[in-house]
Amino acid sequence: MLTQKTIDIVKATAPVIAAAGPVVTQHFYQRMFQHNPELKDVFNMSHQQGPDKNTPSSQQQALFNAICAYANNIDNLAVLLPAVEKIAQKHTSFLITADQYQIVGHHLLATIDELLAPGQEVLDAWGEAYGILANIFINREQEIYQESDDKIGGWRGTREFMVTSKQPNSELITSFTFTPTDGGQVATYKPGQYLGIYINADELANQEIRQYSLSSAPNNNHYRISVKRETQGTVSNYLHDKINVGDKIKLVAPAGDFFLDVNPQTPVTLISAGVGLTPMLAMLETLTQHQASVNWLHATENGQQHAYKDHVKTLANQHSHISALTWYNAPTSGDRQAEDYDYQGLIELDKIATQISDPEMHFYCCGPVGFMQFIAKQLIELGVTSDRIHYECFGPHKVL
């Protein structure tokens, strides 16, 4: 437990750190990677690049926001538990260890000292506060590691898999199926969770670790992910260009705090844009035996970028409780309305308000942050309460 004196000092000095802005986290990351370059094999270095040298990167901004949130709620940590769970789940994909928390804490305190020179009493208070938070994460992550290891087909650390299928789904998205080389089962997962992938290659400067949503319903034999080729995506381009059937790859057990969690009588609407359909696919396939109505709402640019079009249409035709609607932002001349897509432009939920008006309906959303903010605003205007809106952001976490 933190002493009242520590709480008072942290809350009193938090505005000073907030006023310094993300320069604190920029300095922290530069310092840490200089003294502990081995951590470049853990962190996603692409998230360290801001749009320019004076603008913090997405990862730096996320850390700054987390520091401010912790300091401002240090006397009421319960409100931070959802964020703690999200981060702890992600950390297990990176196989974060207790020793690494010590390294981070050392450089965080050194950064505060070097930039702000607050004095030893303040540093001691922040050190105590960081230690409490680190232990919360360490203990929760140990629980997640153990839960994964205890599952049938589960494991801890990395496990070798073979690529048994590589299938293009659109001009940008390709699916990969992985089967364990040891011949054993794979651990089940909750629809919506992701898989950790470790890439080591001579042409890459560092080991690269990524998380990709599992894009099929759970089974005991294999995993499937569907990856969008990003223009500057180190790993997505490597997977598209270099990884083929028969290749071997290291995977970490599924994790994530975004997943389908409804009873059989709860109506569900799945809303996605672009590659955000990947966790939605796992949910949709799982919901084929659902007892309540299921809506699939998907937005994409055009037919060339419309992944899994035929698969989703088949599921909707085979199961009367599933309804599928698609929006094309800019249809090509070959795209046919009412056959390839239903609406042109952005998703406007008021056009289908009666279809999603059930007061018990839960909404699961995934896509670019701007898209999800746009959808969340519409849902709230339609009277949907926040406890029925669930979402996943790719990359450093943002709040809608």
C-alpha cells in the first residue's frame, strides 16, 4: 500500500510532469534504448517514429497519457483496472518479464530527475508509486501466462508453427493459417483475441513482435490471421512477401481483453471497417449458432479491398438470424450495388435504426480510430449506452 505522503507528493507533482508534455516520454525512450538496446527486440520501433522530430510518436503519447492517468488516480486505482487489463494482456504477447519492469522504472525515474530535477523526496515517492504499479502488472501477467499454460494445447513462451495455408482475400489482405510443428493441439481462445508473432530475419534490424487478430472461430488444430499490407509496415510486408506455405514461425499464445462475451439470447451487431473485420470474423463464425439476431455491418473502399465477401454472404444465407450489410466508400465501375455492396459512402446508422434498436443489443466495433469514434458518436445519439459498446484499437490504445 502506498503511504499518504507518497500519494500527496505524486498528486502534487503530477501537474509538473503533465506540463512538460510528451517530451518526458520522448526522453525516456531515447534514454532506455541507448542504455538497453536489447529492448529494441521487444518494442515495436515503428511506433517510436512521430510525423516529425517535434511531434511525439503514438507510443510516446500513449505512455505519457498512462503516466498522467496513473498519477491523477493514484488514490483510486480501481478506475484504472480496465486499462491495466488491456496493457497486461498485450504485455504477455511480448513475454514481458519482471526484470524489464525494473529497467523501465530505472529509466523513468532518471528521466524525471534529468528533465525536472524535483529532488530526492519526489523521486522516492515516484519510485514507490511505480513499484506498486509494476507489481500489479507483474502479478496479473503471471496469472495470464499460467492460464495460457494450463489450457489444453496451451503453452508459455514461444512455440513453433508451420504455415499451412496462405490465401489472398483482397488486394491488400492475405490470410495465413498456422499449425503446430509438434503435432499437438492448439489452445482455444475467445473470439476477438489476437495472436503474438515473432519475426527474426537477417534483413530486419531487430526482432519484430506483432499481434494480429485471430480471424476464425476457435478450433483445436490451427490458427488463422488475416493481415493487411501496410505501406510502411515492416512485418506486414515481410509476411506478404517472404512467408510462404511450409515456412516455420514462432507464436505466442492468444491473448487480449477484447472478445465476444454475450449470452445466447443477446442480439449482437458487429461493425467494422477495412482490416477491422478480422476479429469480427471470429465472432461471426462463432455466432452462427446464436439464438438471437446478429448484424454484420462492414465498410470498405471498394470491391477490390472487400475481404471475405463471399464467405460472409454464405454465412448470412445459411443462417436466417444473420443479416449482412456492406458500405463501399468509392465503388469501382465493376462494383454492383445490391449484389457486391448495399450502400455507398460512410456507414450511417440512422438508415438502419430499426434493425439495431433492440435495447438489449450489444455492439462490437473494430477499425481505424476515426471510424470507431464516428460509429460510437452515432450509437450514443441513437441511445445506446456505453456498457453495450465494445471496441478494439490497433496499435497503442486510444479511448473513444
